[in-house]
Amino acid sequence: MSKFKKKKKGLPALSTASLPDIVFMLLFFFMVTTTMRETDLAIENPRLPQASEVKKLERKSLVSTIYVGKAKDSKYGDGYNRIQLNDKIGTPEDVPAFILNERGNQAEEDVPFMTTSIKADKESSVGTLADIREKLRDVNALKLSLSTHKGSNIPK
């Protein structure tokens, strides 16, 4: 019989000393990269029309969005022609002030690259959209994007 027994060597225990560091790095990463929604919709989520030719906007920080649709609250009236500019319901006459305010928030060299995006419900009146376009023309905001879903309305 031997005096010394050989011990079986197994795997060493997994060290969890660096686990809190990893968790805090992930937490910090998601806190830095996450963006919060800037506006609360006062109109119902617009049901966007479909289009066959769709292009994504490049720099979303240079996009000013105008929502057109049915108001969630009945105090703003019925119908699909309510206009939301940032967090408030407005009229086409409020659009120039909204655009000038958005330009003031951007750097001077970025102003020529600003785009106005209109997210209008399918049921919205073309007259309302034409009024908005006219007011945008008055303040020389000529880059316009109409938001849509990719698809086709044309029956096959």
C-alpha cells in the first residue's frame, strides 16, 4: 500500500470576480447608445400608405417630423386632419415657426441638409398636406420626405 494517494485534479472553480465589471460595462454601453422617444404622440399612430420606391433617411438628427392624423383626445376635434408639431397639436400656420425653431436648434453648417418628414395617415386630406407644403415653401424648407411602408398598392 502506498503512503501517498494521488488526488484527482479536476477543473478549478470558475472565478466570478470580473462579473460585476462586465455587467457595469454592458449597462454603461446601453445607457449611452439608447435614445429615448423625443415626442409623445397626441395623434393616433398614423397608418402610413405603401410605396414601391422607398429610401431610408441618412441623418435622423437633421429630420424634423410633422405628424398628420386623427387626434387621440376628442378636445382637438374629429377627423384625420390634425397636425402635431413636436408635442402639441397645431395648424398649418404654425408650421413656419416650428421649422424656424428646428433650424435654430441645429448647427449653422447643417441647416442646408435638414429634411422635413411628414408622417400622414392614409385617411388624411390631401388639402391638409398641400397646406403644409405651401407653408414649408414659405420658409424655404424644400427638402421634404413623405413616410411610407414598403409595399405596393397596385393590384397584381
